[in-house]
Amino acid sequence: MGGCVSTSSRSTCSSRSNGETVSPIYGCCGQKRTKRTFSDHVITMHNLPSVPHRIFMNGKSRTSCIFTQQGRKGINQDAMIVWEDFMSEDVTFCGVFDGHGPHGHLVARRVRDALPIKLLSFLLASQSRQNGPGKTCFNGNTKKLEAGDSEKDGPAEDKSNSLWREAYLKAYKSMDKELKSHPNLDCFCSGSTAVTIVKQGSNLFMGYIGDSRAVMGSKDSNDSMVAIQLTVDLKPDLPREAERIKRCKGRVFALQDEPEVPRVWLPFDDAPGLAMARAFGDFCLKEYGVISIPEFSHRLLTDRDQFIVLASDGVSFSPI
């Protein structure tokens, strides 16, 4: 599963399309339409099917396309979304979610539907607290860091960036809490990765857990296309991830027949063998170091940045 997001901000319009969800590749780019404020986008799960410019099945619009194909294994557990006009003009949300475990496909779809709404909700709440009641409005372009630089902690972090960081952290926490208490979805040994981006004008905000990737295609000084990886695969053998897991009594090791795949195991049993250090769900391991706290980053896009690919490991780890 993978996706491609254009970094262009040229004005276009979109249409919806039909298809069945299996394992995705998609693309989208920012656009300008009728001006809207954030409060125009108060969405609930019940009215998701009627939301315009929200695409999650095979198809395309003038600014977006998504595609998914069944792999060789059993049921495909991937989900994806492109949500154009996410909260105001020139704002697009994109996400890829790779499920695992017996009910991974259901977890991935639930996250696909609920996480963007939670992000909207927490962003609105934070902005409302900052500006006061009735003054919540987001514009596409905001002052950010130097072009091409990633967001860094410290005094230079501006208010807008802080709002996005807070919204991402709260949305991911709320998503995991919802999955844990869901009456009809068993997430004890099932879960999902998530790599999500919001393109707001020339600003790119990103939050991710697991090993799904975001890679940007950009032109270098010779006008040649180069790949820039925007995420880090949050595998259990990363020093900081392994340290946390071991501190929580979890175990990290690879099986003899696949020494290249480190996994997380219970302290008292050789199970379940999760191949990532952060995920939604997987509550059997949440007491032993697996977390759902996302890595958050911000980047200011330039004219050299052409597109962004979001991909699950089925695409990003495949030989070319």
C-alpha cells in the first residue's frame, strides 16, 4: 500500500470515485476553493459518507488518486484516505494505515475514519482556547521555520506549530483509547500503523507510528529528482524504542529464520512477536513498552518539492 501527494498548491476541483478497498496507492495536492472556516467542518462518524472531497476507495479526482491491490497473503489489512478541503482552503489530509493481527483490517479502517475527525476536533478546541470563543479560523499559509527544515523543539516553535503538535498528540491518544474501549472490535492482539500528513498551504505537518513511510520527491541543484525520507521506521531495535520496551519488561529479539526482523515479545511468553515499537491497538503489549504516541514533525515546502509518497511496508520494503 502506498500513496503520492503532490506539493503543488494550484487551484483545482475534485470529484469522487468508486472502487473497493484492498492495498493502496494514492495522490493529492493542495487546492483553493470557496473560503471556509474551521467550524464549517464539524464532522461526526455518522455523516462521513456525505463529506465532499473525502476519498478512500480506488479512483481519482483532478487533484487526487488512490489505488489499492490485494497482495498474496489473506485478507488485505490496509486502509487509506485523501481528504481534500480538510478544514479550509488549500488544506489536505492524507493517511495510510497498515493493519495487523486477526482484526487488523477492521482496526485500520476504524482509524482511517475516526483519526481525522479527532484531529479536527482537538485542533478546533486548542485554537478556540487560544483565540477565545467564536474566533476560530485557519488560513492556508502561516509563518514557519526556514524552508526545507524540520520542526524542532524550543523557543522558536511558533503558536501554530504548537497547536498542530498538541492536536496530533491528543488525537492519537484519543484514538487508542477509543479502540481499547470499543465494544465490537477486539484489539488485544490486533492493531495498525499510521502515517498521516496535513498539507496546509506550503506547510507540511506529519504524525506517524509504526513502520509505514513518507518519502518526498524533490529536485536537487541539478534539477534531478531525489528521494528524501520524512519518517523513521519505528522498529523495536531502534535504541530508544528498545530501551523503553526493555524498561517495561518487554523483550526484543528476532527469530532464527528471519534475523532481519526484530519483534516485541511478552516477558513470559514468545508471543505475539510484533514487528514495530509503536502502533494503535495491540493492547497485549501496551504494558510492556509498545506505545501509540506519534512522532510529529513540520516542514516548509519549497518549489523544488514535487510530491510525497505515503506507503505501507508492502510497498516501501519491496524490491524495485
